[in-house]
Amino acid sequence: MRVLRAFVRANRGAAAVEFALVCSVLFATLIGIFNVGWAFYCGADVRHGIERASRLYIADPNTTDAQFRSRVGDYLEVTRLADIGTTVTRTTLASGAPIVRITWTYDYMLVVPFMTGGALNFGSQIVVPIGA
């Protein structure tokens, strides 16, 4: 009985237990914040590559879709070209001006400890006038 009372009153390891409980939540939150920030950085990397490579159509109207995708890959810093979906459509405006409409998508899979994974979807389109 005396040992039980001494065990209940002892608090020498309480700080370590509290730290262990709080630390796991803190580190999961920090990793999650970093992962979301990295996702936005990768999305910006893709947008930058698409925008820079789209200038090919202005310089050379005969640029092929394969040349465009290859150039996008040249401009990417941290993202893989295989993870990007692009669609290139050539159309003509009502005024008769030829344009290229580039639509792109990029999905980033989030990995956060103690949470189910999810995806952040990035995508947009850009309209480029075809050079004469």
C-alpha cells in the first residue's frame, strides 16, 4: 500500500511524458507545413516551365507539341516532366489571329504523418499568340 501511494505521488517523469505527447503533434504539424509549402513550390515550378516554354510558339509557329514538352522539361528544376499533363490546342480567334491554348495539370500527393494522404491539384491554361 505504501509503495502504491509513493507511485501515485511521484511526478519525476511527468515532463517527459508530456513532452512526448506534445512533440509528436508538433513535429507532424511542422512536417505538414513543410510539405504543403513544397507542393506550392512545385506547382510554381511547373507554371514557370510552361510559361517559359510557351514562348517557342511566338518565336516559331511550326513548333511541335513534342518540342514544347521537351522545352518544358528543360526549364523544370524540381518537378518531373512525366507528372505534368499538357494539352495543346491550336485555334483561330474571331479576328482571324491564330493562337495556341496550352492547358496543364499537376497533382502533388501530400504525405503528412498521422493523416491520410491527399492530393493538391494545380492547373491552368495559357493563351499564346502564334508568331508570324
